[in-house]
Amino acid sequence: MVNLDKIFNSVGDRSLFKNKQVLQANYSPETIPHRDKEIEHIASILAPSLLGQKTSNLFVYGLTGTGKTISVRHVANELTKRSEDTDSLRIEYINCKLKKVADTEYRIFAELINKLGGEVPKTGLPTDEVYKKFIDMIEKNKEKLFIIILDEIDQAVKKISDDFLYNLMRLNSELGKTQISIIGISNDVKFLEMIDPRVKSSLSEEEIVFPPYNALQLQDILRKRAEEAFKSGVVSDGVIAKCAAYAAREHGDARRALDLLRVAGEIAERISNSKIEIKHIDEANDKIERDKILNIIENAPKQFQLVLFSIFDLTDKFKEGIFTGDVFDFYYDLCKKTNNEALTQRRVSDILAEFDMIGLISARVISKGRQGRMREIKLAIPENLVTKSRDILISSLDLN
């Protein structure tokens, strides 16, 4: 019989952590190493907001884990502190990747109304009524400027089109004493190329690009966080360098490096090791890779999920191989069955190329003789994750 008391009672004795929160993605450090230039640039653009003056809309780009969000929120927090006694400024943050918060224009405005202290039902009202409620809530407040931070803004545009940005900017003409500015944060450097020229011209934006961290910068970041996160002497020699090397290989992703260190600590702790060793970093990397795949599938836009489910189903039926045309035909029928509007074959091909790039499938061009050249599609998801991945898609797409 399992002795749970022994496990639970020993958890404090074998803990390697002093403050695990320091290694979490949502932790806000007092200082942000190697981002002084970018933070100064953000601050200089937003500084006029302290006088209640409307600032340019700002778009911040960079790959995952390059310090974009943490830097923007750091400047936003400092601005909020300084403006507390002046009623000149209000700043609110929305993560556009969150389902049921930013998957429709209605829900984005409902979330903003909620942050302003109002309330609307999650669904049901006419959109115009939600706009009116939003305007009423802003006008009730005394602030001269309302800055909205839209993190992963590209995800919202993919889900609901860029109309919501145009509508948000259009509201400025209907507001009296308060004006709205946007800070958009995106992992996609080409984000603005997706935007309709009419919408883009209404944004009058400034842009900042965050470069990836190099291995030495990552080591510096990890060393500082490890000192706060772990008890003395817990991190073995070479562990920080190994973490940084893994993350530098993944385009300098500091978030990935911190996750690796945290998960490695959890693995070592679970087996009652007194130190985190290099082998624990390797184990942590394998675990994170598995979790990353499932996270991508769960948070993908619905159209991506429909295409991926088509590949899953076809792979089960045709072991000898499937091709781009097969995927589109199945996807098209699936859209009709689920009352979703089907994308064009060209757009589905683009989605397949994205799947190939992030490692969900492998696609190779083969010759079919007189039929010409075709792309053969194969699932690249590890076998032990296939069932769980499929279950996520079935649940998300309501295919039960």
C-alpha cells in the first residue's frame, strides 16, 4: 500500500526551491537585464500620457521569450504609479490568446467593460449596444487617456479579423474627454502586413522590434533568477550553461530557459536529489517539448484545428500516405458538417506549411508521374501524444 503520509510529510525537507514564483512566466522582476534600450524607447513614446496627451499607437514585435510583454508591463506599471494622483491615465492589459476573452470582438469589449467596473453578459447583446456601454464606461471615468495593451494581438486578428482594431480607433471620434491608444504585442514581425490598409492608416503606429537574447545574456538572466529561486548550492556546475544553450538554439527564448530550469528543479526534487544536474535539464527539455505540442493544438485558431483534425482522421484511414488535396477535400466536408466557413485551398496550403514549420507534420514533395508533383503529409506528433492531441481537437471542435 502506498504511504501517502511519508510523501506529503517529506515535501518540505526535500524542497530545492526558495521561491519558485521567480521562474514563472508571469513573474515581474524589479530589473529586466539586457533590455534597457527597448524599455527607454517604449517609455519615450508613452511619456506624454502623463500629461493626458494621446500617444501614438505602439506595436512591439519579437519572437517568444524576448522580453516584450515584461518590458511593456514594466513601463505601464511605472506610468500607472506616477499618474495615480492626476487622473490623467488608465492602462489595461488583455491577453488575446485566452479563449473566451479575445476570441470574438464582443468578448474583447465585454472584458474591457469588466475591467472598467461595468458588466455585460458574455454573449447575447447586439454588438452596437456593447460599444455604447463601453463608451459610457469610459466617459464615466476621469482619465484623459485610456491605453489598452493587447498581448499576442496577431492571435485576435487571426480569430476575428482586423475590424475590431478599426472599430476601436473609430470610437475616438465618439468620445469627449477621453481618448484611446493601443499597444499591440506580437510574436509575428510581419503582423502589420496582415492588416487591411484602411485599418493600418487609422492606427498611425510606432514600432519596436525586440532581438533574441544570445547565450551569454540568457546565462546572466538565469543566474540572477536561480539565486532568488533556489536554496544555496542546489544548482550544479554546467546547469545554467546547458539551459542557456538549449534556449539559444530555440531563438534565444528566455521563457523557455526559465521553464527548463524550473521543470528540472521539479524533476530533481521529485526523486529526492539534493542538486539539479545536467541530466535533469535533458529530461525537462523532453517534457516541455511534449507539453508545448499539446498547448499549440489546444490554443490554435478553429480553422487550424479543423485542418489538423482532418490530417488525424485521414492518417487513420490511409496508412500508405495522404496528400494536400486529400486534406483539403476532408477539411471542406468537415466544415460543412460543423457549420464552419471553409477557407480556400491556397489558405489551407499555407496552414499546412505552418504545421510543417512548427513540427506538427512533415511535408515532402514527391513526383506522381503524369499527375505531377504533390506534397505528401505525415503526422510528426510523437505516438504517445496522438490520442491526447486527438481528444483535445474533438473537445474543442465539439465533434463528440
